[in-house]
Amino acid sequence: MTQRATAETIHRTCPLCEAHCGITVHVDRDANRVAALKGDPADAVSGGYVCPKVVGLRGLEEDPDRLVKPLLRRDGEFVEIEWEEALELAASKLSEIRDTHGANAIATYLGNPNAHDYAAGLTLPLFQRALGTRWRFSATSVDQLPKMVSSCVVFGAPFAVPVPDIDHTDFFLVLGANPLASNGSLMTAPDMRGRLRRLRERGGRLVVVDPRRSETAEVADQHLFIRPGADALFLFAFVHVLFEEGLVDVGALADSVRGLDELEALAKPFSPEAVAAATGVEPGTLRELVRSFAAAERGACYGRIGTCTQEFGALSSWLVDVVNTLTGNLDAEGGVRFPRPAHGPGRDEPRRKGRVPYARWRSRVRGLPEFAGELPVAALAEEIDTPGDERIRALVTVAGNPVLSTPNGERLDRALESLDFVVCVDIYLNETTRHADLILPTTPPLQRANYDLAFHGFSVRDHAKWSPAVFDPPPEARHLWQVLLEIAGRINGTTAEAAAALALRNVIESSVGPGSTCPGIDADAAAERVAGLPYPEAVLDVMLRAGPYGDHFDDDDPGLSLGKLQAATHGVDLGPLKPRLPEMLATESGAVELAPSLLVEDVPRLLAALERDASGMVLIGRRHLRSNNSWMHNLPALAKGPERCTLMVHPGDAERLGLSESGQAKVRSRVGSVVAPVEITDALMPGVVSLPHGHGHSLEGARLSVAAQRPGVNSNLLTDELGIDALSGNAILNGIPVEISPA
Ligand SMILES: Nc1nc2c(c(=O)[nH]1)N[C@H]1C(S)=C(S)[C@@H](COP(=O)(O)OP(=O)(O)OC[C@H]3O[C@@H](n4cnc5c(=O)[nH]c(N)nc54)[C@H](O)[C@@H]3O)O[C@H]1N2
Ligand SMILES: Nc1nc2c(c(=O)[nH]1)N[C@H]1C(S)=C(S)[C@@H](COP(=O)(O)OP(=O)(O)OC[C@H]3O[C@@H](n4cnc5c(=O)[nH]c(N)nc54)[C@H](O)[C@@H]3O)O[C@H]1N2
Ligand code: SF4
Ligand SMILES: [Mo]
């Protein structure tokens, strides 16, 4: 261990949300605690910005409820046990279940924090392979799955997601996202408030389409209310007007785009007039919007959670890209562009083209399609509680809280209780992990190094940054990747080291030698160069060296390596987004597929929605700046303040329903009911109510002393596991039909 001074300053990023802001951590080594947390002005992307949630990093270090030792359920009580026993038990029980009932008797659920831990991200595939199950679930199918499905068929890869070139656009059209609360998603753009202010200072325009006048809509030039779930209709009408008024201009992409004629025909029935009743948007307003967006020199259309977690998630996600393409804004400055992360495939590396990884198998009970190797989490409970030889008997959760974050949490809560064996790799004893037989707690963010593996690929500016650990973990602590490797090694009948060595060798062999970006070195020599590094760092070093800015293992090359990145304490700025088409397309045709059959075949389902009655009350969600999904409500510095888990209702609806500001409302859906305090506000569209997700901390057996003081209610007791976007399988979390009465 290195000798450290008593006061120290460390530059890294905050990994709590997708913004990944650069931070400066002042550490008091004597007290072994964080003295201060500030934004790092020298960070090329965040420029010193941090949000109030950053104090959560210290809160997590100091939370007495955060678990540090493995917990085993013994006679109904959790007792602390040693790591060796815990890891051995996890591996032997899982192996036993697999040997008795087959690999598919074990399911995995991976939660959101995995995306913020590069070492976990690199190790999870290895862990999944060791388990060998097809029953893989994750937060993806309550989030961005529809975008991945559409990107896969339009651009050829699930994570080929164009991001708004927000710093250069003149017109930012936002649907179903509230970056002033969420700090952005699939768009790493810290300090959104500053970026939007600068957009408007340079004469640009911000338009927000949302059933609630959100914090982002508040600062917009224009806000349009839209009926939840109607975005695909709205966007098709947008496309309709572009064709009808001769405004289509794909610009420089003319040779790289296919499907224009088919698209024009598809959009025919969706005139602004035809969709008006279902969307709630005036045809004249929509036409005006289309004209001004098309007239803008540089425009970016962006859709997020509200456009994904709804009935037509994949169609909406696709049509966002269609609108950008038809207006000449795809791959253009100030439009939407593809980042080029430092760890990404090398510049001239041919991309693997192949079959869309969709519906190669289906879930047992409802026949829902697999995508990219995983099944929709909306099917998890039924795969456990529906009898049959093939049912799920054991579950491994890794940094996930599906009881609060997936639809019909009550059914899942019950189903988990019936499992033979549950292992949770998690830092809290919470609503989900209380069902565990074994909880394996891993290091919190400041005790681990990080590299922004997931979100450098969605950054509005190309950038690479290494984040050193701020604290050495206590000797008895384990990193998430170490736990995964240990279990994988034992299941494979080898060791963690052997599992890691094999995985590293595979990465090296696919990165160097003839035909690769590093032809000048062979696998043995490359392996020698990274020998001695911990597994994740070795893999990252190979990826960086072989990547588009890498040194290709050539000592005289000024390009990147992990060592060089580690020496750059504020990160390496790789400049604004640049053109990447057609080079990065991986479709069979090598073109942007604007009318791919998978999506086109889903359009009749949307046509049918035109006829639907849109008058009943529906529920949507929302996020709060000081919260993060379900798991930051136990940190006093963030949990304080006014009650957040309120049911927002429009004044007209409140009056009609007999609700009053200080009162409580009962909200019922097909699957359940909750009682929540009423907040009357004209920020909501009439007919729509809003409740945030991630609350409901009153379940017995959890150990969240701060969160339990103000538990709130779980909005996913109302969302319906049968309600999915039929194409992608993503859960519908917005636009839930509900009945409301005073309680
Ligand atoms: N109704 C409704 N539901 C939603 C949404 C919505 O908008 N509306 N949003 C959805 C979205 S976008 C998402 S991403 C999902 C999130 O769904 P999940 O990922 O299932 O839920 P989280 O609340 O993020 O839970 C994270 C879990 O990881 C644990 N954890 C946190 N940090 C660490 C760590 O460093 N190590 C380990 N080992 N564990 C850690 C926490 O204790 C917690 O148990 O929720 C979805 N659910
Ligand atoms: N503070 C905070 N930050 C977070 C999180 C958090 O929980 N708290 N979670 C993180 C995660 S995991 C994610 S995925 C991102 C999500 O980031 P965002 O996508 O920005 O998510 P939200 O803030 O929920 O904004 C979604 C918006 O969609 C609107 N909406 C709902 N239904 C519809 C609809 O049918 N159509 C349209 N057009 N709009 C609709 C809602 O009113 C809301 O304003 O945020 C991340 N950042
Ligand atoms: S916006 Fe806040 S929570 Fe997100 S990375 Fe920045 S400081 Fe952390
Ligand atoms: Mo998410």
C-alpha cells in the first residue's frame, strides 16, 4: 500500500449517474474520510458542474446501514459470515441447482449500478457464461431496450445510439426526457442547465414534448403536452408533414440511407389531423413545429425514458432517428452524432455484421422474445411462480432492486419468497435483498477505480478519463468484479485467477496480430505488456491501446494506453463529436435502414391505436434531482426536504375526483393500489397523474433506517407486468390506466 499524505486531493468522476461529472475530492487521511467534494473545472466535459447528489458519494462511505460483510440467512435471521464461506456457498448451491435442474433453473437480474462500474461491466459476461443460463434479466427492459432494438435494425448495433450534439445545435427537440432532473440519459452532458442556457444565448430553440411541464419544459421556448404513449403517432405525423411539404433532405447521407419511399407510404395515414385526438396535440401546432425544425440549420431530436417505457417504445425510438435523418441532422454538426470512445473498436476495424439478435428464443410462459441474450424482466415473476419443470428456482441479483423497479412489484415480491436459493450482490438489505439466502456486499464507488466504459460511448464530447479509487477498501472488502470472478471460477471448477487469465487472453487475441488494429504485435508479447495489472485494468489497457486513439502497443506512438490515461488526472479531451457515417454502420446493407422490416411490421399495431378512446386517467412517473432510482433514499443529506412521493394531479381532475391538496388519494390499476398524498398542479396535462418510482421503503425485513422514516409508496405496485411494448418486450411504465378516488 502506498504511503499517503494526511490531506490529499484526488480528481476523478462521480459515477452516480450518466453525466459522470469530473470531481475533486479532498480527503482527510487522518480521519480517513472525505473532507470536501467539488466539481472539477478542468474536466473537459463537465467543466466544474456537479449536482446536489454528489454528496451521496460521501454518504455511501458513511452510511451505517451499508453492508460490509456477507450476510447469510440462518433460521430466518441474517448473520454475518466470512467471505470464504460465503463465496464457497454461493458457488456450491448454484452448481447444485444447475446439476439437478439444469442451467436454466437459475436466473440473473442485473441492475443499473453495473453500468457505472467498468470492472463489473467487463466481468459480468464471464460470470453469465459460467452460470450458462438463458434466463437473463436486467434493468435494460425497464429502460432503453426499445432504443437498442431500433438501433440494431437501423444502424446495425444495439448501442449505435446517436446522441444530440447539444453544444452546436440550433434546435433541440426533446420528447420524454427531463435532463434537468435526470442529468441526461443516453446523452452524457453534465450541466444541462448551462448547456441549454448557451443554446438559447446563441439564438437556438428548445422545445419539450411531455405530458408534464417538467423542470426542462419550464426553461423551454415551447412546451407541448402529449398524451402518454402517443409519441410514435406524434413522430409519424412529423414524418408525414416532412414528406407532404417537401421538407425531406437527407443531406450528405443520400447514398447511405435506404427506405425513404417505404417510409413515406407508411406515414400516409398519420396526418397531424388523424393523430390529434390520440396525442392531444393541435394539428396546426405540430405543422408549425415541423416547419421550424426543418428550417433550422442544425437540429437535434432526442427521446428518452418517456419514449421508451411505453406501449410503442421501439417505434418511438426509431422515429426519433428517422426525424433526424430526414431533416439532414444525422451525423451532422449540431444534429445527432455517434461518439467515438477511446476503448471502442479501432478506426479501420471492420464491424461484425450479422443477424439481429432478436427472438432466437422466447420466454416459457408468455413467449416473449429474447434480445441480445436477455429476456424482458416483465416476465420474471411469472417464470418463477408458474408451475412447470422449467421454472426458475434460483436467482442471482447483481446491484438491482427489481421489487421496486420492475412492474407489478407485489407479484415479484411474492415470487422471490418461493425460490429455492437467492444470492444478492448488493450493498443494502433492501426490498429485494431481504429475500436473499446470501447477500454479498461489495465496495462503494469511492473505494474503487473506474473508467466510464458505458457512458463515454454516449458523451456529447469525446473524452477518456480514469478515476482512481479515493480510499483503499478495508482488507476484508471485495470489489464487485472480484466476487463475480470468484464465483465464476469456482463454478467452472477452476479459480478466479484462471477465469480471468482466460478472459484476458481472449480479449488480447481478438485485438492484436494480423488483420487487427495492432498487426505489429503478437498475443504473447501483448500479454506480457499487461502482465501484473489487475484483471479489469489489463483488459482496459488492451482496449485502449487497440482503440481508435491507441498506441497499438508501439512505445514510440503518442497514442493512448492505460498508463497515459492514468497520468492525465483531469482526463483526455478527444474533441467535439465528428462524422462517423457510413464507416460505423453495421447493417447487412451497410446503409442506414430507415424502414427495417422488424419495425415496419409493428406499424399496424400503431394504426389500431389511432382509433382508441383516450379519455381515461393514466399514470406517468417522474424523477427528482436529489434521488436516484430506488437506492439513495437512505442518505440523510439527500433524503431531507419536502415529501417527494406525491401524486401530482391537474386542478380540474382534482376537482372532478374530489381530491384536495392536503388529502390522500387512492390510486388503483389492474394489478394493485396505493395511497399517496395529493399535490395539485397545473404542470400536468389533464387526464394524467404522476408518481415517482423507487419509493416504498416500508417492507418488513429491510435495513434502511433513514428511508423507512419516509417510505413513500412503490409506483410499481401499479405498473402491470402484462403491459409491454409488444415488439421489444420493454415494460410500459408510463401511461398506466388508473382509477383515482379520495382516501
Ligand atoms: N415506474 C418506473 N419504474 C422504473 C423506472 C421508471 O421511470 N418508472 N425507471 C427504470 C429505470 S430507467 C431503471 S435503470 C431501473 C433501475 O432498476 P434497478 O437497477 O433494479 O434499481 P436501482 O434502484 O437502480 O437499484 C440498484 C441496486 O443496486 C444496489 N447498489 C447500488 N450501488 C451499488 C454498488 O456499488 N455495488 C453493489 N453491489 N450494489 C449497489 C442498491 O442497493 C440497489 O439494490 O428502474 C426502472 N424502474
Ligand atoms: N435525479 C435522478 N437522476 C437520474 C435517475 C433518477 O432516478 N434520479 N435515474 C437515472 C436513470 S436510470 C435514467 S434511465 C435516466 C432517465 O432520464 P430521463 O429520460 O430524462 O428521465 P425522466 O427524468 O424520468 O424524464 C422522463 C420524462 O418523460 C415524461 N413522460 C412520461 N411519459 C411520457 C410519454 O408517453 N411521452 C412523452 N413524450 N413523455 C413522457 C415524464 O413526464 C418525464 O418528464 O435518469 C438517470 N438519472
Ligand atoms: S450529475 Fe450529480 S450524480 Fe450525476 S454524475 Fe454529476 S454530480 Fe454525480
Ligand atoms: Mo435507467
